[in-house]
Amino acid sequence: RQISTIVEFDYDNIFYVGSATSFRFVVKATDTKDTATTTVTISIVNVNDVPTLSDTHYVLNDTENV
């Protein structure tokens, strides 16, 4: 099975989850014979994001030999 979230977790924007960096919840599975539970913890870690450039044209002004 797969666990999904409503929003993508992003360490740089964790304000929407109360600044928590770790989330714990209980998963329960039941069939006709048995029931099992386990605790799942998701930890949000900070990684370097790949820089992105949105414009297609940039101008760089530089003074040489200064």
C-alpha cells in the first residue's frame, strides 16, 4: 500500500504544519482472522534545493579590473 499526504512536505515551508519536523501515526490492518497495528514516523529533513531560474534572458553588468 501507499501513504500519501494532502500537501508535499518541504522543510523550508513547514509553517503550515506548525513547524513540526516529525509526524507519527498508527496504521491498522485487519483481515478476517487477525488485526495488526504499527506506528509510522515521517521525519522531514533539510536538503539543499536545486536552484531554478524562471527567466529566459538575463543581463549581467560587471566592471573589470576594479
